Amino acid sequence: MQREQSTETQITGAFGTISAHDEGNRRGTRARLLTLIAIIGPGLIVMVGDNDAGGVSTYAQAGQNFGYTMLWTLPLLIPVLIIIQEMVARLGAVTGVGHGRLIRERFGRYWGNLSIFSILFLNFLIIVTEFIGISLSMEYFGVSPYVSVPVAVILLFAVTASGSFRRWERFMMLFIAVNFIIIPLLIVTHPSFSAMTHATFVPRLRGGASSGAVLLIISIIGTTVAPWQLFFQESNIVDKRITPRWLNYERVDTIIGSVVVVIVASALVAICAVGLAGHGNTTSYTNALGVARGLGHYVGHDAGALFALLLLNASIIGAAVVTLASSYALGDLSSSHQGLNARLFEAKAFYGGFAVLLVLAGTVAVVPGAPLGVITLAVQALCGLMLPSTTIIVLLLANDAALMGPWKNGRLLNLASVIMVTVLVVLSLTLMISTLFTGVDVLTLLEVLAVIGAIGLAIGLPMGWRRTVPPPRFDIDKRDWRTPRLTLLEPVPTSRPRTILMRSQSVYLFAAGALLVVRIVQLLTS
């Protein structure tokens, strides 16, 4: 099969290179390990990038307000991350095109443009929060935001516009390595390992299952499974030129990233639990700077400084990957194939979009009186608004036989995926509705939506199981099968359930989006 883009170029990663003509037959542990080292990157970076300023703030809030008692939520996210991002990785390796373009080609321009413009707007707001994280972390050391944010903008653009995928990936690996400063932070705060283990395996909540606790749990899930991840990892795999022959190594990359992100998140919760939970209650959290100052006051200056450095590093990684995800989405919109291996003068639109997003987001972050609280609320609500649609579309694409051929989802994977997507939809709807209507009883709302979701699964899973068709068989090695040119594929067959699903999503997106705009206007004018 012919792929959309030429593969006559080697795979060049941060730590190794693989020839385009390499058949991938590896024997022995050393050979496989060296191959993994060359492939590793997209999965690890997308996961660690998700522990950004918003993630660090959310985990710190969980630890400060609820102690160890929310640790049990984090290991549950590992299978969710692996299953969803594995489908995304498979889409990128098999099709050779970005996520936004796949949606445009298989669902039409309406859905493609809606997805791309929505993710661009959401990503812009997220990048603003990353620069807020940078300014807060440097403020701990007495550096003005008018200095720290412009320096960060220049640094991020210089790293990305180097004209080398390998150079960019090496910079990202360097930032990822900085996360190891969490080890001395753990040593300084010395949380109880036995208490952490007990809290991880025995679910409970400090102060009981209040609305605030439930919303924070949903926020933890929302900050860990973000819509931009889908766009980033698929396009980054294409940019790195990873093909199905190397997909198992990319799966390992994704699994490693999923485990790392949960370990770091758990450590942050534990650090703030032991350092701050005993000095307040379930409403003590203010912001990440308050956490750094609190650790500096109650644990010691070193603890506050290390936390501020972690926040700074997380914000830089987050800004880098989310902005790059936006540039990839812009490329999908224009059907261009520009990426990190293109030099600045060769890909002016690609790098220009990257620069514009950085400058605009950095400017908003330092404007005096900017509605930063409203921006944070909008990010939270938009993630809740978009996540159901984005995960459903990933699931449909992974089941597109013309697109995926022998790589389409099997029955068991679909079973697990549908259950997880349903849970994410229920939680996202709860977060979205409670954000728009602050007076709603969150626990009752969650119970009602959970019952509706369970009924939907009870009806839909048996029907879907019977209708699932096994992946088609081909005469060639499965590892050599690639998606034909998208323009040559037959249109996606229409069906009543699919039509109802897509129309329901459209109505939900526009209705909830309109309510969100009204809510934001109310906050800005109150």
C-alpha cells in the first residue's frame, strides 16, 4: 500500500536512528532495547506534557485539600491513557496523516473544521495557563512576569524552530529529565510510603464525598486525559516517520509515558499532603504559588524552591507540546505536511502559527487585570465539553475498515474502549454542567448520568458485539500495510446509529458551547 507521505527517510529520534529500509527483525534483548530507545519519544513526551501547569496545580490542590485520600484515583487512569492513546498511535502509524486531516477526510469538512478550530481555541487558553504557571514559578524567586514570560517565549520558539526533529526531541528529553528533581523534594518532605500505599488501594475521601471532592476528582481525570493529546501524538508519530513495523515499540513508549505521568502525579499529591494538608482544610488551596510558599514555610525553603522549579519545568513542557499540537492542527487544516524537520524559511506558515500562538498567549498572561480566573474556568469547561466528542471520533476512526485495514479495532478492544469512553463522557458532562450551573447538586447529577450511561452500555454493548466485523485479511505482512491515499478510499458507509450519534454530538457541542459563552459573559460583567 502507498502511504500519504514518503517513507524514504530514516527514523531519527533523540537517542538513535533507524533506516527506512530496516525490516525490524530484532533478536535479543540488547537489539530490541536499542530500537526502543530510538523510537521512544512521542508517547513519553505527550504524557509528561500532560503534567503541565494545570496538572501540577490540580495534583497540588488534591494533596493540600484532601491529603493522601485522592491517590486511589490516579492508578485508574493508566489503562484509560494506554487504550485511548494506543488507538491514536495506531492511527498515526498506519495512515501517515494528522488527526485533524483524518477527521476532515472521513467525517467531512464540517466535523474536521469544527474539531480543528475548537482545539486551536482550547489550546490557546491552555497555553495562557502555561505562561501563568511560568510567571508564578519565577515570582517565587522574585523574577517579574514581564521578564520570565518573554524569555520563555523566545526559548520555546528557538527550540522548536531549529529545523531538526532530533534536536527538538532531545530538548524535550532534557526537560523531562529535570522532573527527577522530584526525588530530592520527596526526600525533603519524606511522605509515608505505607500511608500512600493504603490510600492508593483503599478509596476514601477526606471530609466525605462532597461536591467539591467529586469535582476535583473529575478535574484530575480531565487534566490527565486532554483533547490536545490526540492531535499531538498522532501528528508527532507522523512527523517522526514511525510506521506499523515499529508500532509495538511505540506502544511500549506510550505505556512507559502513562506509568511515568501517574507516578509523578502521585508524588506531587503526596508531597503536598505531607507538607500542607495538616495546616488547613478541604478549601485551603489558592494557587500554585501559594503551594510553593506554603511548602517553603512549613517544610523549608528548599522544598518551596524545588516545587517552583517543577512547576516551571512542567509549564515549559506543556507550552511546548500544546503549541506544537496547535501547529500540527493548522497544518491539517491546510493539508500541508510541514513538520519539525523543515527549516524556518521552508515552513513559514508552520512556525509562524507557532510563534503567533506563543506571543498572543504570553501577552494575555502578563496583561494587568487579565481575567485569569475566567480563563482557567474556560479551560476546564472546554475540556469537559470536547472530550466526549474527541474520544468518540477516535473510536470510530479506529474501527474504520477502509482506513485501518488489518489494524482496525478488535472486539475486546472495542468493549474496553466503549466502557472507558462512556465513563469519560459521564464525568465530562458532570464537569461541564456543574461549571455552567454552579447551583446544581453534583452528586445527584453524577448518579443520574451514571445510570443513563449504564443503561446505554447495557443496550448498546450486545448490539455492537454482534455487529462487529473482524479485521479483513490481506496477503501481505500486516506490518507493511498502510492506508491508501485518502482520496482513493470509499466514503464511510452511513447508518442510522452513526447518523444519530454524530447529530447528537453536534447539538450537544453547540448547545453547551452557547451556554458556556453566556456563563463567561456573566463572569466578565459581574
